[in-house]
Amino acid sequence: MNHLDDDAELYALGLTGRERDAEIEAHLAGCEPCRRRVVAAESAAASLAAALPPMPAATARRTWWPALATAASLVFATTAAYEGIAANAASSQLARTDGALVAIAGSHFGHTTLTSDSGTIAKAIYARDGSWCYVLVSGAPRGAHVVLHAGATTRDAGALEGATPATLFLRTPGRSDEIDIVAGDHVVAHGKPLY
Amino acid sequence: MALDEPAFDLAYRAHAARLRAVAYDILRDRDAAEDAVHGALVRVWSTGAYHPERGALLAFLIACVRREALDALRSIKRRRLREARAGADAPVAVDDIAAIDPIEARRVRRALDALPEPQRDVIVRAYFGHRTLAEVAADTSLPLGTVKSRLSAALRSLHTSLSEGTP
């Protein structure tokens, strides 16, 4: 394949399309000059991203409390305590996925693709210390459950939530030997975490 | 570097807000933005696509999140909705005050202002207006090849001026 030329910058801007992206990524694996050019382009594109406004927090229900919160913040604004309160308010707005991402970001984790039926794609991301496990499943029957095996213990950890992918974030008491995705009494995906 | 090393955790923790901002700017929907960030991270983890020679992790992740979000934008019909809201000639979305990194935003604004107008126009349309190459060509009545070469030149100029470290 020829060098990427202008496509290096267009790729960094996300303008090349998945099909061409795959060709570009294959080329990058073996071409140092093009890789350097893409790295430079991505660095410039990342600077552009810094100029974007942050994602707004989840919209609170319109009730009387924002006024109270404003008043409270005025009272506390002069004290260092304010920062703690603001942080609490922000963390109370964390969505289900945020909780998972925060845990993932804060620990050492591994990941494994679960062996599954055709049509089901399942992946588990798990803490090395066994303290949590995050399961993502695409194409599983609705209401599928996550079942964890540890030694002689089998635990139904609950139903997957949402769709495309359905996910379940679990705080776990320790490392699991095996993770199953179960629909009815049929195991649609299974895998072993490697700690 | 393995992806599960602490460097990855730290980079993610430090820059999650920026990754979300990238996705949200494109999708204008919190859930869809979270999904795009998620999708990109899982893709990176599962393919092991990142190696140090691919440059700074943040820039790499931003590019991945942007691709993921643009994909979502194009595959979901949300696009039409967004266009109705934003219009094709949205003003430059470089707002120093509202920016996720105000100091960097100021540098970016200066670098954008320093570009030749034809380059600035295409990069603003494509990056901040989320237009495809074909759409930029149609909007500007330029041949597709010209749009591509101008965008490429614009990003190279930006890289040069931004890496010069002007205060």
C-alpha cells in the first residue's frame, strides 16, 4: 500500500470511514513515517478537543431545591468545604456507566472475551484484585443473567441492564473462576478471567 | 506498554472529561456520548490497539472516541435532528470560557486565527461542524480533492504552531 499522504490527517480527524480506517491501521503497523505523521495529526486534533465545552451534567429535575442549593453554595463558597460539597453533588449525578468507569479507571484490571453462541458478543473487564467485574454483552436474550463461579460457590449476580451492549457492573467479594451469561437455563456465553 | 498498566488508568482518570466532551460535542446526547466513550475504550482494550509508538495515549484515545462518535452520528438518525438544531453554518465553537481546558483553548483559537482563511474554513466546518468530507465539499462548492488537501494542510499547520509552545 502506498503511503497515507493526506489521509493521515483525515484519519486523525475521523473523516476516513471504518473501511478505510482498517486499511490505514494495517498500514500504520508497519510504516514508521506514516505513523509519525498520524501521531502529529492526532496531537493537533487533541488540542482542538481541548477547546470543546465539557459535557453538561445530567439535568436535575426542576424542583425548589436548586434555589436552596444556590443559597447553600453562597454560604459555603468562602470555605474550603464548598469543594467537598460540590464534589458530592457531582458524584451523586454519576450514571450507572460512570460508576463502572470510575472503578475501572481507579484500579488494575484485566479483560477477557467470553466464548459465546453465534450472535452473542460478551466481554468481561475485571479488577485484578477481584473487587469488581464489569460485563458487557451484545446480542444476548433480554433478561440474561450473569452467574459467577468461585471454587464450589455459584452465585447469580443479577440480570444484565440496558441493551447494545447490555451491561452489569458488580462489586464482587473476590476473584471468580468463571463468568457465565445465562438465559433461561442455557449458558449463552462463558469465560475465565485471568488474574 | 500493556493497556492495563497504571498509566492507562491515570490517563483515563485525568482525561475522562475530555473524552466525554469530544463525544458529547458530536452527539449532543449524554447517553449516546457515554456509549461512544465506552465503545471506543472497549475497542482499544479488546484489540490492544495502543502501543507507545502510536503517540500520546490521550491523543490516541481522543481520535478513537471521535471516530466512534462520528460513526454513531452517521449510523443513527439523530443526525437530522442535530442539523436542524445546529445548522450548517454554526459559528466557531471555540469558546475560551466554556472550554474544557481554557488555556489550551486560547492557544487553539490563536492557531486557528493564524491559518489562511481557506484552511480555517474547512477545518472549522469539518471539526467543529462535524461535516463529512462530501458535505464540506457540497457546502463550499469545492472539489473533494481540494477539501481533503486543505484539511490536511490545516491540521499540519495547526500541529506546527501548537507544538511551537507559544504561550
